[in-house]
Amino acid sequence: RKRTHASAWVPTTDIFAQGDDLVIRVELAGVDPEEVELRFANGVLTVSGNRDPEFRNSSAEPTFYVRERFYGEFRRSITLPEGTQANQIQADFDDGLVEIVVVGAITRADSTRNAFRDRSGAPTTRSLA
């Protein structure tokens, strides 16, 4: 069955800080690097592409007893920290692993706590029976 953007498989991904850099590792074993596309727009980094089935050109499809790997189109979108620019993004593909480094993306963001009003009129505490 053909996959669509809504049904594309999502590759396994690790996201972590290393010093001031944000590092994103996307596992793409068996994917041809020519089939991988990296896009950055509106603060969202998207890794997408296609993994062809191994037996696509075979004369007979094998009978699988266990099949856990996904094939076809894939997509992974990650919202990057506010203010990230395209020139901060570096990417390498090595042995089935895409490593993306967003240079200087780890900074302490200013945040404020906002108060809200409870307009439900319901009690804010409950007793247990």
C-alpha cells in the first residue's frame, strides 16, 4: 500500500544538547543518502525521503515470518529553538545515521509565568470517599 504524508513512517531519532549545540541523530539504516532530503522552514527542520524494499526487483516476494522494518516514504519534523537560522544547521550522513548539529541553539530562554482565572465555578479541590 502506498504511503502518504500522513502515513509515512517516522525514523528513530535522538535529540540532545552537547555544550551550546543541539544535536539530532536520525537512524536511517538501509536508506540511500541520495533519497534523503533536509528542509528548514518557519522554525521546523524536516528530514524526509524514501527507503526502497530490498526485494522490489526480485522475481518472487519472499514469505516473511517477522517484518519489523518500514519501507517507503518517511518524514520526521522537529521544531527548533526560536531564532534558529538556516546557517546554524550542519548535517552529515554516515553509515545509516544522519547527524544534524544546530550550532549555538542551546541558550536559556526567557519565560514568564502567566496567571489565569478559573471561570468554571467548580470547586478547585475534591475529597476522596
